[in-house]
Amino acid sequence: MTITDAQNTIDQWIKKYGVRYFNELTNLALLMEEVGELSRIIARKYGEQSSKESDLDKNLEDEMADVLFVLICLANQTGVDLTEALKNNLEKKTVRDKLRHVQNKKII
């Protein structure tokens, strides 16, 4: 599935099952909530925090998909073409950072 396919699929899903998009502020709050859930899993799986019993049924892939879903909802409702946005962002980073990381003594 391409990013464009994902944007179209989610738009159709919202119209069929979700009735309508939540407003942008609600979706932003939901995005932060989903990022928090993803952070919790990563902190426990890869960080130093121990898991609680309630964390054991959490799934990293599913939480990443939740973040992506809400981000795509926000893009759809604000008219952002994520394919074009990502392409432009990578071009910006390439120009700005083409030497930054390869010359970073902290990571080489």
C-alpha cells in the first residue's frame, strides 16, 4: 500500500464506519495519546522501565499503526498530500544535512 493508497483507504473508512472525521484539535489530542502509548511500549521494551501487568498485552506494531492512522486522518482533513510532503521533507533534509551526520564524531 502506498501512502496515497493509505490516505484514500482511510478516507473511505472514515466515511463508511467513522461517520465523519473528528475535528482537527480532537485528532491532534488523539495523536498525542497514541504517541504516548507507543512511547510507553518502547520505554518498557527498549528502555530501562519495567513492564506492568497491564503492559503485557500491548503490541508495538498496532500502536505504530494507530499513530499512522491518526496522522493520516489529520493529513486528509487538512489537505496535506503526505507523499508530496515526505518527498519535500527528504529533499530539505538532504540539502541541510548531507554532511552533518557523516561528520558527527558522536555517531561514527
